[in-house]
Amino acid sequence: MGDPFDFDAKPDAYAVMGNPIAHSKSPQIHAAFARQTGQRIEYTAIQVDPGGFEQAVGNFFANGGMGLNVTVPFKQEAWKLVHEHGPEAERAGAVNTLLQDSPGHYIGRNTDGIGLVRDILQNHHGKIEGQRVLLVGAGGAARGVLQPLLAEKPRRLVIANRSPDRAVVLAHDFADIHADSPLHGGGFPELAGENFDLIINASAASLHGEVPPLPEHCLAEGGWCYDMMYGNEPTPFVRWGLEHGASVSLDGLGMLVEQAAESFYLWRGVRPDTAPVIAAVRASLDKG
């Protein structure tokens, strides 16, 4: 890291790579973490064209870059690129945080599920252990959070997807993690008559202004809803939760900041206080 008082030295360089990337809140979030913790870093957003990811990563680290975040659509490609996976990234098949421990030798982590769990448990004092959990969606977002969710030992976890076979495959891939947390995958019609204490939307429905086709009474009394998407207004799924009696219905902004905080900790060894940063990003969304 060098002498923290040597202001002639360039700040350590970090970035997020994706496509599109102009909307990313990551530079704002990491700048806030750096101010709060007294770390001298420069964090930028880099748009990468399809087919150019591996070269972009190589160039970034070759030019002195210290660490990268990776977002859509390059998380799976990042997973293939790294030489050593954290346990949560190994299962997820996706990487959102890159470190380099020697030239050209990359370590890949996935902080998305850690961010989700931390937001629910620490920021909102919710509960996952012993709960009946429904995870909506079977794509990369769902895969990325499954291991940390299962590590909290829900009573059972059901994955529901428009294409049931994808949910079945995903459940099979993670079935061995916790025998005391039965895992099941299928389609939405199979949810009829089921009740869940926590419903997490990992599908892209909110991006399209839609709500997953959930049965009318699948949310248990006093249950929670959590949309991994976020916006400057309540997402369609957050509204669905409130309309169906959720005691708490949250969007994914806290998850976004918490996964960033975990990346920041992996890079810098310092854990920022996320509450003021979540509040600041929320305020900037409201203005937007």
C-alpha cells in the first residue's frame, strides 16, 4: 500500500467492469468507503465490449490495478479466468470480485450472497435460519446467492422458475450443502398451497416492470419479501409484497452496498460502516 502520507504516490486503482456500466453506483459507494476509512483509492467504471473482457482485465492489472468488481454480463467469464476460487464463487460459477496475488494469478470471489444475507440479518434484523424460503429465478443471480443462503440453515428452500427444469438442475447442483435444509426446484404451479416466510426475487421480472406469477397466498402471515433489484421507486415485487401483507418488503440496494463492502474488505482489509452509505445512495436515487 505504500506510505499513506506520501501524497505524490498515485492512489491504488480499482474498477468495476461491465456492459452497460454508466448507471453503476459502485464508484460512488467505494469513494464513500474510502473517505470513511481513510483509504487512498481511485475507483472507476469501465465499459467492456463483448469479447474484450480477458484483455481488459489483463491490461488493468498490468497497468498497476489492484482489484476489480465484475458485473453483467461478465461474471461467468470472470469465473473461467481466475486461478483460485473462493468457496462461494466455486459453487456460484460466477465471480464479481477479482484480486491478484502475483502477476497474472487471479483470485475470484463472489460477494453477492454475502451481501444479501448481511442486509437481511444485520441491517434489517431479519431471520433466515429455520425459515421457509422461496427463491424466485434460476439464473446467475439465484446461483450466486444460494450457498450463503443455505449456510444460514433455512428449514427448507424452494427455487421456482418459469422454466422448471432450470430450477430442478440448480437445486440438484446445491443439494449436498446442508442436508438439514431440504432444497427443491420446480415451476410456479407447484407452489399452490405452499407458504413461505421469506420470498426472494432473483429474477429479472422487476427490470421489465413485471411480477413473477406467484400464487395468491404463498406468503405466510408476517412474511418478508426481498427483491434483489432496486430503483428510485419501490419495485413491482416490493409493491407485490406490501399488497400481500408482508411485514417487511425490501429492495436490493442494501445488498448492493453490502456486497461492495465485502469486496472492499477483501481488497483493503478494512470493513466500512455501510449504514450511512446505504442512506446516501438511497438519497441520490430519490433525487434522480
